[in-house]
Amino acid sequence: MLRATRPVASLLALSLALAACGDDPPAAPAPLPPASYSLEDGTRVDVDPHGAVALFTDDGRALASTTSAGVPTVRSFDQTVSVNSGFFRHRRANEVVRPALNFLGSEQTTAGVALHYSGPGGVLIDAVVTVATADESTRLRYTASGPHADSLALPFSCDAAASFAGFGAQYNATDQRGEAFPLWVQEQGLGRSGHGLLSGDAHTTYFPMPWWLDWRGFGVLVDTPARTLVDLCKTDANVAWLEVEDAAPLDVLVFHGPRPADVIRALGDEIGRAKRPPDWAFSPWIGMQGGRTAVLDEVAALETAAIPFSAVWVQDWCGGSHPTPEVYDLNYRWLPDETLYPDLAGLVRTLRTDHDVRFLAYANSFIVEGYEHFAPMEAQGLLIRRPTGETYTFPATFTPGSLADFTNPATYTYVEGFLRSMVSDLGFDGWMADFGEWLPTDALLFEGDARLLHNLYPAAWHRASRDVMDELRPDGDWVVFSRSGWTRDHAVQQVVWIGDQEADFLPGDGLPTVVPALINMGLSGVPFVTHDIAGFSGGPSTKELYMRWTELGAFTPIMRTHEGLKRDSNWNWDGDAETTAHFARFARIHEALGPELRALADDAGATSAPMLRHLAYEFPDDAPSRTVSDEFLLGGALLVAPVVVEGAVSRSVYLPPGRWFDVWTGLGYDGGTTITVAAPLGSPPVFSRDADRTDLRAIL
């Protein structure tokens, strides 16, 4: 159990906890009678004798509720934060827990419903329940006063039917019930064993979000920039605890639904949504590097192999080096390497005019010592600083560097100047806006507290790209893809790839983690998602891994390859003739899905509807669909069950209610059951809904 999410299960246990902390437990107050109120929109607010709040729609449907199995709780503590290579560890000491055991009452106000609580040591907690600005939503805001409050925790009900899907990029499953973890933007770690200085765990992630969707038809968002901890019925089976550090207020939005699509649309209305990518983005992108000649040679080889593709992604346009014999590291700068890419603008024009191929590049928020940007940005005060005042430097992967301080408006002027040149002078159609997770909590900024701005740094970094593209490509003919984020980054990011998976089949951090992460991003209001074929770190990748990852890529919104960290030893699309034929076929399948992908993208751009969907998004009333994390629906028409186990040639597939047709055989099945199907290389389980897809079967 996480020390930071130390809920207690009953009022008696709370009193014992107080005694252990040195405060005398207060006498139990006489219970107040239950009360019921109505908000302006008809939402009913029921308050029980202990101050637990239950919400109901105007037609009586139950929404989220707090529970009297716990009470709002204030914690004070001394916290230390250590960071190594973007991987953060938070530790607490001298922690004092003060639960607000006394419910003092509630009343109707002009704003909504007000509630009042008190606890030991002068703790006072006030809450107000109001109609929120988003359509069909309610806001609960809890504010603590009294002794120094370093966090505020709120207990939500965890009844038998409760589910917890979402939380941003989560890789283990789609329902997090029974899990406890912090939500904090950071590197995922090298592997997920939980052991070692840089090892992550199941929940370390680049794009967390304090948000969940309950399949009964409502969503809950903790609207905060602060580090948030959740204990989802793990410590106490009856309580889902939300704890926000750097507390007050603890601000919760409840979206009413009633269908998952309604919940996610309302979420997007509140926090923003991504700009729809252009049509060409839904054809394959090919990662390549090595210089002008290497790029042109690979483009020619792709065309010879009859592989459809719309973009090349050339990450080493800025140069790179080999810090180790196996690893190729990029030069973190926003200028071309003239040796590798002489006349880069000419290459970009050639690709567009002679091959109808777009050029995507790479950009990074690190400002690295020894490169062109560090000295002028340091001189102008555009870098983050240490508490002692000097420039804050750290090992930026293999080279010492710092971060751009985007709280200073002059930083945008400087950075956007170079990003603008990448478009206006070189002709780039977009780039990977990498990293964004490393802002130290003790950094001095031009404005603001780094602890509360840490989770917002990705959006600040992504805003620079969005500003430039909106200015220079107002018609939307551009793509920027990123991996980091937090709530409300949605309004400035566009395509999100789900991070640096290991190039293997291992369930901790390899291919099996891709599907849950893609699904969870869609459930968190991020519809335009992608991933690295076939992983990034670890490896080297194998032929089988590459072929299985290719199969998955063909049925995801954006099919994109990456040569990986061990680019010289990883398998690639041209590894041998069989792999090339396999990749070409699935690239053609992805291309054939283009009209459907573009139609789904239109809907996603307007409503935030995920293109790649959890089964329960389409079948929320089907209980078995809610538990599936290793299958997905592309829109509502195709069910995909990727093979993610090494050596497997068959797999079990759950089919929701309805009639389903095996895309590769044409055989029909009645849904509402689990079947086992053959799944050799080249035939991953894919089923079409209501009608056979002979068009996909015909693609060779």
C-alpha cells in the first residue's frame, strides 16, 4: 500500500489513527438527519447524517457519491522529492493525519449546497456542490483550513458495481479497481519491475490523468494540476480515496452521461479536444534516418515493394551520435545537421513533389550544453534555475542540459522562432514534440511554483508547436505527435503516442501493454493515438515481434514505425522478403481502412469520441465487455484481438452481443460468448460487426 494513500475504513479506525498521531479523538457528535436538495439543473443532492454526498440525475439515475465509510481528511507532512533522468520519487516524513470526523451540517445556498466539517487540531473543511459549466455536470469543491494542510483526501463510494476506467496512459488494464497509485507526469522508468533506481511500476506514465469513467454512465475528474493519489478500493473494498497534494481546493467534476459517448463528449467540452489531423495522416508513416541518401534509398525501396505510405519521420535531421556502440542518441537542437542532410529544404520538396510524401521531424524541450541554444537562452534568462539562482542543469539523457522556462513569455518568442523556421524555411509538415516530463519540483521559474506547474509543463511545451502550426498552416495541413500530458493538454496537443515500450513480448512493458494504454487514452478524451512499431527501448526486436506489432498497427488510427533505440540491430520492415511482404499487406489493409478512419476522425474532432474503443464503450450494458483489456473496437464496426504472446498461433476472443464475421475466413459467430480461433502470423483475430468484410480478405 502506498504510504501516501493511507485511508482508514471506519470512524473507529479514524479515532485510533488520531490517537496514534498525538491528537485526542473528539467525542462523536450526535448524527444529523439526512437532507435532500435540488440544484438548478434538477440534479438531486442527498446528504447522509455523516456528511456523505450522493448525486442523482433529475430522472433519478445514481451518479458518483462519497461515503461515510471514510471522511474528508487533511494530512500534513514533510515531503522530499528525488529525481533521476525524469524518474521521480516522493517520500513523506512526520505525517499527521487529521480526519474531519464532525459533520456540522448542510444548507441550500444561492450557489448550490454547502456542507461543513471539523476535525482535531482546528481542522475545518467546507464543501459546496454546484452546477458545473460543462453540459450535464456537477462540481464538488472541498476546501480545508486550520492547521497546515499538505493534502486533502476524499472518500468515494466503491460499491459492487463500481468501475474505474481511464486515468490517462495506463498500461496494465482498463479497469483500475483494486489498484492504488499516484498520478504524476514522469518517465515510465526502465522496465516496470519496481526495483532499481530507474525502474518504474505498473502505473508510472508520461500521460496520467486524474479521471475515470464508470460504466454505469458517469465520469469523475479531479480538476487539479497537483500530484494526485488514488486508492481504488484496494485498502478498503468499500472506499475509493482521492488525495490531492498542495491541497485546497479538492475540486471534483462529475459528468452525468448517461452513455460513455455522452460522458467523453462532455469531458472534451470542459477540458478541450485535439485538432483533427489531415487526411494524409491516416496512411502509414515510416520512421527512417541515416542522412539524405539513406532516406531517398528507403523511399525508393518502399515504392518498389508497393508499400503505401504518406509520410517519412526523420528523427535525426538534427544529427546524432553513438554514446554506446548499440545506442544512437540525437542532438537535441532545432537546427539541421548539414553534413547528414545537405539542402534539407530541397529534400523535403523532392519528397513532396516527386513522391507525394510528407516530412516529419523531431523536436525536444531539452536545452543541451554545447549546442546552439544553450548560451543565448541562458544569457536571456529563458532557462529554469536552481534555488540558488544558477541555471538548473541535469543529465538530459546522455548530455548535460536544462529546460526551457515557458512561464517566461520571451521563451516562446525564442523557441517558436526556430519551430517556425522548420516549417517556413525547411518545409516540415510536423514533428514529434518529445519529452516534457522532467521539470524538477524545486526549480525556480520566471513565474509560478514548479510543484504545481510540473504536470502542466507538457502543455506549455506543446503550445509552442500548436502556436506555430496554427499561424503557418491554418488549414490544418500538419501533424504534431507527443507522449506527455495531463488534464487540459488536450486543447494544444494533437496525436499522442503511448510512449517507449520495450521491444519484446513481456507483459510488464512490451507489446502486451500497448492495447490497454491505447484504450485508456481514448477513454480519457485523447482520440488520435499511435505507437511505435515495434517498440523503442530494450531489444533488439525480433522478426516475430515486428510482424505481430505490424498487425496491431494496421488496425490502429495511425500506423507508424520506429527503428528503435538499437536501430542497427532491431528488425525492420525490410529485414527479409517475408517481413516485407507481411508489412506491405498490412499497410495496404490500413490504407483500405482510410475512409473509415477519416470518418471516425471527423467525429473525434467534434466530440472526442475515441477512434479505438473499449468494448464497453459500444456495449456498456454488457457486463463481460467491461472487463476486457486486450481487445478493442475500431469505431463500432471492427473488433480486433491482437496476438501479443510470443509463439502463439491461436487466442481466445470475447465477442459482444450481436453477429460477428471473421474477416479472414468469412465465418459468422453469434456474440455474447468467448471463442478460440486460429491466429497464425498474418491472421490476427479481427471480426466485423453485422456484415462480412470481403474487401479486407481480398487484400494480399
